[in-house]
Amino acid sequence: MSVVDELVERVDGQDRVLGVVSRREAIREDWLHRVAVTMCRDERGRILVHRRSEQVSRFPGFYEVEVGGAANVGESYEQAAARELAEELGIRALPRLLFTFVNRSGLSPHWLGVHEAVVPDAVIPDPDEVAWHGWLTEPELRSALLEWRFTPDSHEAFSRYLAFRTAQS
């Protein structure tokens, strides 16, 4: 099964499961489904940014400020986020779910579960998924978001992430 053919849970506007569909179908029909992402910080507070491989099906060559993907059938946001961290960065971490929201940017609308994790700065990205990665301070990332070509999810998730962190402090 290709990445866009994976099975996901179609959910409603309250994030309740309606049934199981292929991700391709969910995207084509604009059906809500779940996606889990993690904002990765190192011990110094820098944020991991990466450029997607040219071989990935969605947004090849774009930069991202989060690591993640679709939640599999029966998988919680936290489980999906942890699995994606292991698959994409080769690390085991327990990301903390901060908030969810319906994200209408990107290929189709989806519930986005935004997590945070402090991870080692020595990550080993999967070269099939990640072409480059680096650690940026918040000011550096704000500049990069204006200059580099980021995925639509990155802009929305990072903006909401900063607002969430500000509200918590």
C-alpha cells in the first residue's frame, strides 16, 4: 500500500469515528480524518526543521516544522505521533498532545493533533522521507517561514503552537 492508500478512520466535526476509508479516498472526498504531528525541540529549545524528500507523494521538497502523518485505524493521536517519530527520525519519544483542531490547509481537511517532544539533537532521519534537517531558534524559524517553501500544515500548526505556548506561560 502506498502512503496515500493507507487505511484511516473517517471522523466527523467532533472527531468521532464514522468508519474506515483509504487515505486517498478521504483526501479525494474532503473527508475529515486524523493526522498527528510533533514539534520537536532539543535541550536548548531549538526547533527541528526538515525538508521532505523529492520521493514523497505529498509536498516533495517542501520544508516542514513538524514530524508526523496520518493516524492508522485504532491508533490514538499520541500513538501515531510516537510511531511517526520512530519512522521518520529513528527516535523513541513520548510526545505530549497539546491540542487538536480541524486543519483546512493542505490537500484536504483533517483533524490535526499537535504534540511536543524534547528529542536528542542527534536524530537519524529516514532518507526516503527526509532530505535535510537542522535545528533553528524561534527567530530563525520565523524568518525561514517567510523565505523557504513550507507545507501549508507547517504554517498553521506553528502559528497555533506559538499561540498555545504563549497562553500557557
